[in-house]
Amino acid sequence: MSIGPIDWHASSSALFLNPRLPQEQQNHLHQEFSRRVADRAVIGVATSGSTQVGSSKIVLLSREALLCAAQGAVEFLQLDQRDIWLHVLPDFHVGGLAIWARARVCGMRVARHELAWHSAEFFRTLINTGATWCSLVPTQVFDLVKSQCRAPSSLRGVLVGGGSLPEPLYRAARELGWPVLPSYGLTECCSQVATAPLSSLLERNFPRLRVLPHAQVRVTSAGVLEILSPALLSGYLLVAGGNSHLEDPRRAGWFTTDDCGELSEGHWLKLLGRRDDQVKVLGELVSLARLQLLVDHELAASAYGGAVVSVVPDERSGHRLVCVTESHGLPLEQIRECLRRVNHQVLPFERIVELRVVAKIPRTDLGKVQRTQLQQLLRQVPSEPI
């Protein structure tokens, strides 16, 4: 059994970067990491997209924090040494590293899927390894649903993170037998913070997320989530050009996230998007996350990710709401019909008023939309009527 990329007994540091980054940038980040934190015995993981916009944010995690989060996940998911986890996510992502930490805690076997992502290849590996668990992102769940693959009986659970899982896509996956468990996590807390319980697989309703035993969550008056946990980061290494410095974002032990949500009974979490997903239109606050959920619902599971809600600047209203799609994607008339239905469900200032067509929507390796790059792209494409 592979022990993974982390030496759990070492007192040295290790930095995990996307190998697709330019070699010069990788060398520079390794140099700054070594100069600043080599003697601190931490694991460095770049946050999604942070190395793409001229500055880099490296999250510093201790081995103890990773194992603490893993212990919470092992207890919550009832993992043991009989389990086999099919490893699909990259190790430069905290979701990939967390798999190795769980294996370290409970002794389960980890089977690597060595090939680039393709639903058919993944499915063959799943069958051949007899895996009982895997971690996927919503884009990968969409691919499995689109291919109409039915889950093998050996599979106990599919942890879905790295983005919001729309309810229609969840239901479509469940209809095909996939035991999907929506999850909320972040690099700064070593992956999982809240996950749908195993009992949710006994029902068909879209599940609530339960906060895992290693974390406490509270909600500020502005609806922003804050986390207290021994699994939290040790700090950030912030690199901008030739400058770098260390920063601890915790305040009295609590970490303020960029996510919004509601908490009930102290442990049931409902996500409501990100702080930066809220924009002002005609002086009114609009949630892009809510509009995206409406669009995804109207397009249904078969078209997940085919249309992205965004904004462009507007001198009069502050922002104009737009829908972005790819030139080789869904038929434009299908999207227009969808947007008309959505606009009937929202207030006038929440209506999506433009359609923009791009060659390719910029995304991270795990399928998240890169908002900064998308904004740059939207400056170059004309508006289409709805």
C-alpha cells in the first residue's frame, strides 16, 4: 500500500504546487517557501487559482492539523482498514492530501487512478480496484451522469467537494445509484468541515450538511461562516513578485471564511454562496450564487456547468448581470429560454440581461470557474440578446 507523498514522521517542510505552473514560477515559490518556512515543519498548499493572478497565497498546514481533520472524517464516515479509497484528485489539492491522511489514521488502502480524468477510465478503475470510497468534484459527477454509468455495489460513498453540487445533479446521480455525499471544506481547515451524513443515503431528499466533530462553526451578523478547529491552518505565506511575508488570519483562534451560510441546531449547515458572489445592482445586493442555482435547476442535470452567471461593470446600475456560455456548448436558444424562466422568478434588479459567448470558460484543474480570468475575457466579447 502506498503511503502517499507526505512523510508523517518528518520534521521538514514540503510544498505542493500544480505542475502546470510555469517552471520559473514554481522555482520562485519553492525558493520563497524554503526561505520563509523551511524550519517550521509545515505542508504548503496553494489555494485554488491564487497562483494564476500575479500573487500567490500558500496555506501552511501542520501534520497534526491534517491528521486531526482526517480523524474527524474517519469517525464521521465510519472508515476502517477494510475500505479502499480510489484516489482521483491531485495531491497539490488539499482534497487529495486528505485522502492520504485518512489512510494514515484508519489503515485503509489507497488505490491511485493514474490516468487523466475520463469517466469511462475512472469507472473501469473503480470496478477493477473494488473501491469503497472516492472523492469527486461536481464536474466529475456530471460526467458520470452524462455517461449514464451506474455505480458498482462495492461503493459505499462518494465525497463531493470543491464546489456546490446542484440539487438536480445530485438527484440524477442518486438515480444511477451513486452514493453521493455533498461536502463543504476548505484548504485552511485541511479539507472537510461539514458533510452530508451516511444516513442521508437512506433517503432521496437533497441532504443537509453536518459539521464534523473536529470543527465548530458560527455565523456572523453578516452571514459569514467562521471556524474554530485544531485542524485550522498555521498561517499563510503570501508571495507577490519578489516580496513575501507570513500572516496568521486567525483571530482569537477563529478563522473567517469567504463563505456565507446558515447554521441550525448548532451543527446543520446550509451554504449560501461566497461573499465575493454578492454584487450591487441599482444599489441592491444580488447573490450570484442564488442566480446560479436557479440557472442550474432550469437547465437540469444534463447541462450542469453549461452556463455561468457573472457580471460586467455598468455606469448607471453598477453592474449588469450576464450569463456566459461556450461557443461549442449548449444551443443558445436553450439557454435563452432558461434565462427567461429564471427572470420570471426573481426581482427586477436580479434579472440576467445579457448573454456572452466565449470560446472556453476559464476553470481550475478541478472545474471551478476562475472569476478574475473570466472578467478579463468578458471585456473582449460582445453582448448577445436574450
